[in-house]
Amino acid sequence: TTLYTTLHVVAKPEINVITVEDPVEYRMKGINQVQVNPKAGLTFASALRSILRSDPDVVLLGEIRDQETAQIAIEAALTGHLVLSTLHTNDAPSAVTRLIEMDIEPFLVGSALDCVVAQRLARKLCDRCREPYQANGQELLDMNIGFDPSQPVPTLFRAVGCTSCSKTGYRGRVGIHEVMLVTEDIERLAVARASAAEIGRVARSQGMLTLREDGWAKAQMGLTSIEEIMRVVA
């Protein structure tokens, strides 16, 4: 997963990394992993409070499920710990408003967040049988990505099906991502309790690609189909 991949990048022998998960999906060498057990009173919040006493450098929190966990995670981030976690929202800008809706002070949200990554998984086209074609006008309208009619009509790819992909046209998965860096402008919007739409507009003006735009780019690369993009980001 994205979180585990990030851990592989940041984990070094001299760095103290602790995870709190439900369940522990992969055992990683050199990392202290804790599995929550609500029946025994070991929740995400209580486990996080406990491990912070051991002064970790990096904390992976499987999921922010409630206000208490969110508050502790924010406090940990503000006291010098790198905190990696997940939160259920529709897109990256909504993570800011979601934390505020969980009764976290807006100025703390803006100060604690560095980066938000929203992602979806789309089926990957089989590279042995995918078929190129010229995109039609309706597809360009459906994607709603502001296509410039003066530009050449892009080449896309469709699923066909062969023995290599069991006649499905797809093999494996590809990630569709929306990466929002929390700049000073985004921080100010958080403090002002701006809407997710307003935060998104500013983030896009600063270079963020939306899920739809990243999906469109990967469709043009032949990694997936327009049908898949519409399915996972609609």
C-alpha cells in the first residue's frame, strides 16, 4: 500500500518507526508494529498516546477514526513527529475540512498538515491486447477536464481481451492520485474554515492535479481506459 511504501522510503536503522494498525497487514523488519485490540482497551487513541512516550521519529497510524485519535495525531505532528495516516474523504482538499468537522481547531489543522494524497485504484489495461483509438467528443465532455478543441484529438486505449488477461482486457491495478501540498495559502484557508471546493481551487492554481486529471493523463499513457477512470472517480 501507499503507507507501507512510504515507510520503506523513510525507515532507516537510526530512525525509530512505530505503527499502530488494525490489523497489521505486513510485518516489516526493523519497525515496531502494534495491533489495536479494542476488547482489551487498546484503541488507536490509547495506543498512540502510549507509543508517543517512547519518542518515535515516525508514526504510522492505520486510520483516523474519531476526534480523540485525530487530536493526538495532530499534537504528535506539531511536536516534531512525522505522522502518516489515512482518512476517508472524497478528495484531498476534503481532508482539511473533515479534520475541522472532527472538532480539531482549524489553525492546528493548517499547521500540522504537510501533504494530503487522495487515491483510487483502477484496473490496468493489458499491454498485450489493448487497442488504440481516437477519443470522441462525448468522452472529452464526460471527462470534464477543459480540453482545448484547437489541440489534436488525443489517442486513448480500450480493453479488448486475450489469453494473457483471461479475456478481460485488464491485468493488475494502477493508482490514480491527487497530491495536495499544504502551502501557506492552504493553511490560511483552513484557519478561515473555507470549503473543500475553495481549497481545491487554490490547490489547483498551485499545480495540484485532480483525480480526474491524473486519470486522464494515465488513460492517454495507455495504462487504463476512460471507462475505468469514470468508474473510480465519478
